Amino acid sequence: MNATEVWDDGGVVSETRLTCTPSPSVEQVTLTWTDTSDATHNIVYSIVEGELQKAIDGAGSPMVLATGVVADSISFTLCGNTLRLSIEIDADRGATDSLDLITYVGKLS
């Protein structure tokens, strides 16, 4: 995903377009963008053994963002400039709950 395209065009590169309708749930999502110095960066969100992990540019160990995450439950949507990550987490008595992480995508000056 190129943040400039998101900001300027309200979307992303056509083959990776996110919409207001959730994409099918998956085990891993990679976000890619180019900074103002033309350096490419990647963030990989993945579910590994029940943990939601975030790896930045493949450097170091991934950060654990959440535990008790249901397999194949990551979903991203981009609606306007709001990027939403949705996952399912284990809850009491064998139930699951939804968790949404929301951020605003903007262009750096």
C-alpha cells in the first residue's frame, strides 16, 4: 500500500485494493509503503500459535500485539482514510469476541 495513493486517490494499488467491505479473513496481511526518501517499508501482521504478531521491515523479533487470537481471523478494510484491522479473540466459556484496531491513514509532509 502506498500511503500517498491512499491519501491522494482514496484507494490503493488496484491489485491490493482494500474497500469498506471486509476482505476474507486470513492468517497474515502485509502492508507495504514508500516513505518520502523512496525507501520501501513492510509491516506484516500474522497469527502465530494464537498470537497476533507485528513484524516491521523484517528486523528483529515480531512484537506480540494480542494473545488468544482465533486462527484465520485477520481482516482489513480501508474506508475513506480509516484503516481497520479486525480479529476474533478467545473469550469466556469457549465463545469468541471481535476486536477492531483502527488507524487514520494520512500523507506525511
